[in-house]
Amino acid sequence: MKHLLFILLMIVGVNTSSQSKYLTKTGTVSFEASVPAFEEVKATNNSVTAIVNADNGEFAALVLVKGFRFKNALMEEHFNENYAESDIYPKATFKGKIEEFDLNKLKPDSQKFVIEGTLTFHGKTKQLQNVTLMISKNETVITMKGGFKTLASDFDIKIPKIVRNKVAEDVLVTFDFKLIKK
């Protein structure tokens, strides 16, 4: 029995160590839902966890919703309490795959890639397709940058009538990750 357990652990160990993973816990995700001529509706979160499996291009990111910072503290409070309901839905996640990803072909100059996957926010999941991102690699660091547009209504976020002309329904989400070999 000890030998079987040892062999099983060896197989699992070889399997996981053969995968090349890059990780960050200091990634950045920002969003903007501003309307011209009104106060900027923009926030940034600088403590996003992200991981990419360099063997197959699988990618995942985790955002703690309360980590978004606004210029205006009252706006941050309204975002957490009334829109994101971050006590009920504390996390946002993305899981997807980078198409035609090949670690060996990455260069210090950014190259264009496409990622597809699912974004979960506010208890709702949406499929994202054809999201363009730029990827570069310097020694042991992979840098990934990109963005996409989505709608607040896709995630069941209701914008009250009183501020509907001050907050855009279209939300621009941008991201910037510097992932280090794990």
C-alpha cells in the first residue's frame, strides 16, 4: 500500500511539475462607465490574482470586488452597496483560453492574441468572445494587456433613473498583468 501511494504521488508530482504556470497577485483591472460632461465613473483594482498555464494557454483571474478604488469615496460606497453588492457577490472571475498561445514564440515586443472565456460578476456569467490582448515575454515575466466592452445590464446591474444620464450602460474594462513563472 505504501508503494502504491508513493507511485501515485510521483505521478501527480510529475504531472503538475511539467506544467509551466505564470502567476501574479498584483495585476490591475480597471473599468470606466463615464458619460461626457459628468463626473468620471472610473475605478481600479491593483490586487488582482491571475494565472496562465503556458503549456496550453488556459487563463484565469480573480478580482475581489471591494478592491476597486474610485477618486470619490462616496462613489466607491455606492458601487459596493448599490451596484456590485459586494457583500453578496464578493468576487469576479474570468476563466478562458488564449487562442494559438505558444510560450516559445513569445517575444519582448507585444504580439496580438485573442482570448475567449466566461466572466462572472454580480452572480451572472457572460461568455466573452474575440477579446484582443497584447502579450510579451521578457525572461521570466509574461505581460498581458487588453480590454473589452460590456453592458451593466449583462450582469443584472440596474442604474437608477436619478443617475441614468450620469453613468454609462456601456462599461469599458481594461487589464494589465505581469505574470511571473511559478
